[in-house]
Amino acid sequence: MNDSIVRLGIFEGEFHWHKHDQEDEFFFVVEGKLLLDLEHETLELLPKQGYTVPRRVIHRTRARERTIVLMVEGKTVNPQGD
């Protein structure tokens, strides 16, 4: 939709720090708990909670347990990180 794609991911462990220069990225937790590290704070997202990381903001995701996340992002976002 509007040049975006929707991904369903199963997270466990941590992803590396990265940013997206062109696109925002939206995370919505379906099951579990997602820790979203930003440069100066960590957000804890529980089921039915979401957050949009603005473009050019350095971030990473962490999940201490199996967590199912719906992501909406630009189709040019590399799921391995930029």
C-alpha cells in the first residue's frame, strides 16, 4: 500500500544498530514483548502496541522471548538493515 510492504516477523534475540535514510518503519507487536532501542531511550512494546521509527533514526530491536511483530515499511527497506 502506498509503496509500502507488510512483513510478519518472529523475533528472538537482538538485531544490529541501523537506520533507514529514506523510510519510516512501523512495528506492531502481535505476541510477546519487543524492546526497541533508540539512541537515547528504550521502548517496551507489548501486544497491541506499536511505534513508528522515523527515517534516519538509529535503532535496533531486541526480544528476550519469541515475539511476533507486524512491520510496515517502505518496499526499499532491506530487512537485514542498512
